[in-house]
Amino acid sequence: MFEIPQLPDVATVARRTMLGALVVGVLGLVVLLLFSQNWAALGLCIGIALGMGNFRLVVRSVLKVGRRAEGNKRRPLAMNTLGRLMTMTVIALVLAWVEAPLGLGIIGGLALFELLLLANVTRSMLKTGAGAAFGGGGGLALLFGAMPPDATSDASSTGAGAGPVDVHEVGEASDGAAGGGVA
């Protein structure tokens, strides 16, 4: 249960995310232009482009910092990421102040890109079986852990449960009781 999950294939995730962002960008551009929202359409394209550029810079920074022999590798990554996020936020806010639909389009484009990236990373992790390290491979198990809600209350109320609990055994034992149907 505590084994380290395999990282998703970065090239596949990047390719899928970039192609998905281009498709979503073109569709969003067409829809916004049909509704005569020229500034929002431009902002959406700029936001998606900023998201793509940020993703490329993050990958480049991770590779560059990973090659260093220094002990503290988190600080440069955190500072680079924080600097980029601050720059993109300032750009979006200034443009939202100058022309509101443009700024909101940028924020929407960034959000769409990040949503696509998150979906592709999650899909890749589930496909490679990395979700098993988090208690099963189900999508919600990745986010919230695999411990069923009844397992902690049962163990604490009976005084038993001082040792580790096998998540798969608990899941199989509670499947029949959680059905709620006819026994």
C-alpha cells in the first residue's frame, strides 16, 4: 500500500494535453466569435497559450533541477513556479482591468488548460496502475484515500485495531454490508 506510484509518461501526457488544449481553444474561439465576444476569444487564446508555455517551462525546470547535484532541489522549483504564477496573475489582472472580457478570457483559458492537464495526468496514472499505491485504482481512492468511512469508527469503538489494516480486506468485507439491498 505504501509503495511509490509510477510517474505517468510525461511525453504522452504533454502531447495529449497540448492537442486537447488546441482543440478546446479552437472550439472556444469559434463559439465566442459566434456570440460576438471578440475580446473574450482573444483572451481565451492568450490564456491557453500562457498555460502551454507554463507547462513547458515547468518540465524544463524539473529536468534542469533534477540534473543538479545539490541537496535542496525544491526551493528553485518552488521559486520559479511562484514567479511564473505571479507574472501570469499580474498579466491577467492588468488586462482584466483594461478590458474585462479579455482578462476573464485569459483566466478561463488558463483554467481550461490546467483542467485538461489534470485530467490527462489522472488518466495516465490510473492507466499505469499508479492508483493501486493509493488503495485500489479507483479515481476517488486517489483523492481521498481508500479507507472506508466505517472502518475507522469500528476500530476505535471496539478498542481493537492496534495493528495495520489491509485495505483490500476491509473493502471486500464491507461490500456486502454497504449494499443497502435485500440480504
